[in-house]
Amino acid sequence: MKFFVIVVGVLVLAMLAVVAAGALLPKSHTVSRSAVIRATPEQVFALISGPQNWRTDLKEYSFFDEGSRHMQREIDRRGQTIIYEIVESRPPILRKTVIADKSLPFAGSWTWNLQPQRDGCRVTITEDAEVYNPIFRFVSRFILGHARTMENYLAMLAEVANRGKTVAADP
């Protein structure tokens, strides 16, 4: 019985520490990642703004209009749906989406900047986000990492754009 009380006590203290640490972290963060893609800005922009069938992290995607707003729905491999509004699109150099679903425990935007380079183009993704729940904030910062999704996205983009030649994302 004493062992059980100690284990439960340690688990409760660990959870309180996670909540406290998460509460001390700022709700907002900005993080960027870049990769050089061996394709023209036009080719890369077409991948970013077109059909997302090249993304291995998605089960389904669709584009639709809601009034005058251009939207994108993504359903990931775990079944989580996120709807984005495309708020800015300047082919082939810039695209910006914001999370349109206000019921999620997070919010934010991704901005893609494409800069031509001699060997293709540099793609920089900037995430401006807020994580409301202190536990999710802790997990996002210390376990998953704020940039993990961007790094995975850039690796998939490089792979498809480079026809199998993956260029690692750089911080």
C-alpha cells in the first residue's frame, strides 16, 4: 500500500510540474525553418498551393470557398481535421494560411517565402502560433518541438520536388 501511495504521489507531482512549467511558458511563439529545394519557385509554389497528394502525413485534403474566403481542409493520418484559410497568395514567392477553426487548443499561421537561388529556391516557413492549454504548451515546446511539423513538411516537399533527392531542412 505504501508503494502505491508513493507512486501515485510521484505521478501527481510530475503532472503538477508539467502544468506549472507549461503555465510559465509564453502562449505565443514564432519559429522558422528553411530548406533549399532543387526546383524553380514556380514548381515549388505549385506543390505548396496545389493538390496535397504528395504529403504522406495526410489522409485527405480538399480546397473549398466559404463566401469570399479560400479554405483548405486537411485530415491527418490520425483523423484530426484542421481547416485553414488561405489569407495571402502571391505566386511564386509567398503564401500564408491561418487556422480557421477557433475550437482547437491552438491557433496560428504558416507563411511560406520562396526565394530563387542558383540551385533552385530557398523555402522558409514561419509559424506564428498560440498554444492555449499549458499541458499542450509543455508538450509542444519540450517533447514534440515547435518546429517538428515544419521540418517534416520541408523534408516531404524536398523529396517530391527533387524527385527523390531529399535536402535536409536547416534551422
